[in-house]
Amino acid sequence: MPPAVLSVDHMAFPTRDLAATDDFYSRVLKARLVHAESGYSPAWKSDYLRITFALPDGTQISFFDWPADQGPYANDPALPDDVFHIGLRCAAPRDVIAWQNHLFSQKVVYHNEDDGTSRRLYFRDPNGIRFEIFAAENRPPRGDSEIDARAVYDEWRNIRV
């Protein structure tokens, strides 16, 4: 049986200038800040802030900011491997396992992350573009208001100053 159909869910990138990123996406591209969260990443051994903007068509672009980020990004071995990526969503957890089996059968190098509540697959295409596959029902809630997202964003900026 072929793996389930995927759709682009989000794109994720680091940001070196949080204020400039916010200004560009909010003012220039007319995107709405729809989600912000801060926390600690054991994989990165660092606190982080993730802000997510929704373009007018609903496409979401996330940006990560964290104290350890010094760049440059292109070949920086210290850059967490899962920051730059395109997130592909499938319908159910069983579809993620089908994709894992498919990637294995195609000899695609991948790794999975499973925190007990969700499984995510990460792999690269021949151009080095990183992809994430996950199940829709494990998608983080996107019901934040811009006011809530701005509060998290402002708190992070105040801590980093």
C-alpha cells in the first residue's frame, strides 16, 4: 500500500533579527502573527521562541529564536538540524509509520522523534532541503489569538534585552 497523501503544513526557519522578521511578515507581507511559544529544547540545550505567521491563504511560516544562535546558517555545524525545514502533514499516526516504511524501502536516510504522544520523521531531499512528516491530529493547537501571541513574543524580547 502506498503512503498517504501529504500536504504542506508549515515552513520553519531561524531568525537572526526577531523585530525585523516580525516587521517584514506583519507589515510587508500582511501576514498575521497566529502563534508564539517559548520553552526549553533538550535537543538544542537551549531556551527558544517560536513565532508563527499565517499568510493570507493560510500557509504558515514559523521562525525560531534562541540565545545560542550565532549563525551563519549555511554551514554552521552548531545549528540545530531541525530548524530549517518544510513540514508535511498526513492524516493519522499510522500514515507516519507508512511513510517511515516507505522511506526505509527507498533507502532514504531519516530519523524519527517520538515523545510518546507523536512521531515525526525528518529527512533531506537530494538538494539538502529538510522535511518533517507528522500526523495532523498531533498538530499543535493554532487557536492562539494575535494578542496572546504578541504577549509571548513581547515577554521573550524583554528577557533577551
